[in-house]
Amino acid sequence: MKKDLPSLILIRHGETQWNVAGRLQGRKDTPLTTNGVRQALAVGLRLAERIAEEDKNLTFWVSPLGRARQTASILADTWSIPFDRFAEAAALAERSYGAWEGLAHDEIERDLVDQYEAHSADPFDYSMPGGESRTALAARLEAWIDTLDRGRRHVVVTHSGCLRALRGIYTAASRDEILAYREPQTASFLLTAGRETMLDVPLNILRALGCDGAGRTVWI
């Protein structure tokens, strides 16, 4: 693990239509649900004081995919900052799932048996047809981290696959630990070299905004 990693505030996008349907999104995109909009507001409120206090030392980044940009737009409004402070970073796009995109877990397991079993046997280095392995995903994120200003904290709006890879990079987690990661959509993370802190949203904020719980997690 590198010791000079820049500090990150890591945020997952809100719930989408395919999250509700249980379908892999990857590079394909579906918009936030009403609940997803409420989740983004909840995360924004949870982090508002920290963002205001550190504003002058913050750099903002967002995946180029629509669901992350929609989340970042809601956050920007909540924090009273211009949306154009969020710079797009191609490296923050979700892991590509290739031929699996748009399919549910049980459909992949039933209809793409050989691919499913190959992925289960080698979950880090296997890439489904047209897709990307976890190892390749981590490599592109590590290359992006190397470009960041170490003197600033970086607010990052991205996806579950990227979020788990970044958590693993920062904490030097084992492969088994990374595979066991499960995080709700309303959880954000403060990452520094060797340490992560989950910044979950208090129940009273979730209830006040009418959120349907802390949010869904995904299996891959």
C-alpha cells in the first residue's frame, strides 16, 4: 500500500431503476428513482457541514455516467456549489460487465453457466465477454489516484464497483475482504492511507426525507 495516498470522500450514486430491478448496469445507464433522489439529498445533508468547513481545500470529481452525474448535481445543489466544480474522470466509470449488462444475477447463473462459473472460480482476474476484470478496474483507479494533488481532499461520486476497489486500495484489504464488501447507497466513506471511515446517514435524516431505508447493495 502506498503511504502518500490523497484523502478521499467517496460517494456512491443513488438508487436507480436497474438497482430496483436487480440488473447489472456497468457502462449502461438508468436514471435515479425518486428514492434515489432522496438518498442523494440525504448524503448531501450528512456531509454538508464537512463540505462547508473544508470547501477551499476540496476538489470534486464525478464518473461520466448519467446516474453519477445526476447524484453529483443533487449534491452540488445541496452544498450550494456550482455543478461545474465537478470534473468528469473517465477512470471513475463503473466496471464494464460486457455481455452481462442488463441481466439479473439469476439470469447470468442460469443462462451463462460457463461464464458464471469461470467468474466464481477467479473473481479478480476473470473478465466476462466484452467486460473488465476486478484487477483491471483496480489498475485504472490506481493510475488515476497517481494524478491527484496530495495537498487537497477529493470528493468522488462514483459506483459500487469503483467504491469497493478504492476501499481495497486504501486499506490494503485482502481479496476475500473486498469480495465481502456490502455498502448501502446512503453510505459514504472517508479514505486515507491505511484507514477508512464510513459516514452513514442518521436515521432521522432518512426518515425526514422519506427514504426507503439506507439503500440497496449489489452482489458484484
